[in-house]
Amino acid sequence: MKIYTKTGDKGFTSLIGGTRVPKHHLRIESYGTVDELNSYIGLIRDQEITLHDKDFLKQIQDRLFTIGSSLAADPEKSRMVIPDLHTEDIDLLEKEMDTMSGQLPELKHFILPGGSTMISYCHIARCVCRRAERLTVHLAKESKVEDKVIIYLNRLSDYLFTLARKLGNDHKIPENQWIPRL
């Protein structure tokens, strides 16, 4: 099987289920942004972080493939069995954030992105995750989107913020606090 099909050369692509849509379609933007997010999470995994964090991020990448599959399917025509996102997946993010937060100093200021490359990658991923969430919320106004997808993306952006703080703490990198000048 060749990687290129030439079927997208005129600016259209197929959803799971066969429906052809323009490549700028909101559904394509949604799952494309989830794919971009997954790539940034891979970049975070490639940093000097704990094996636990690497393994947890790999689980997130798996869930993002599930989300991408769900978003890539035409809810009216797809008959393909797509993996489900579960409430437990959301619970797992929340538990991990609670564990990390318990090891961090109390948050008293807004945090500016930066401090190290790995922290910056977390913040970039967080911003891409927020964009994926916004696009998916918009898509949900026009078409069927599982509620758990939006909830997961919302929690994931919070997780990525918390992970940035944890990695800074692990590596003794001071937080880049925003102290507004009045």
C-alpha cells in the first residue's frame, strides 16, 4: 500500500464512512489539531522526564488517537467500530493532576510560559489542546461529538499546565511568575 493516494489533490478528503469534505472542514480542523497536539506530546515524552511521566503521556497519546478517530468519522454514515473514550480516562487525568499538585507549592500567581525547553513544550501543547477544544466545541454545535471528547480535552489542557509546573519543580527550575506592574 502506498502512503499517497492522490485523492486529496483537489483539496478534499474522506471521513471514516466515505463522506468527502473540503480539507478546511471543521471536522478536519478538529482532528488535525488533535493530531498536532499528539505530536507535541511526543516531543514532551522525548525530554528528560521520569519514566512514569513518559508512560502516562503515552497513554494520553493513545487516547488522542481514539479522539482523532471519533472526530474523523462521519456520525451519520460511519459503520466502523471506533474505540471509545471512557469516563475512567478523564478520572485518570484528574487523579494524576491531584497527585502532581500535592507535590507542588501553592499556585499564587499566573505563570508565564518558559523556564526550559521541556516546560515550554508543555505550554505549547497546552495551547494546542485549548485550540483543539475550541474547534471541537464549535464542531459539536454543528454535528455529533461525544461529550467525553470535549471534557477530556478540557482536562488535558489542565494536566499539561500542571505537568509543566511539576517538571519545573522536578528540575528545580523556578516558575516564571507574572507579576503585573500597576
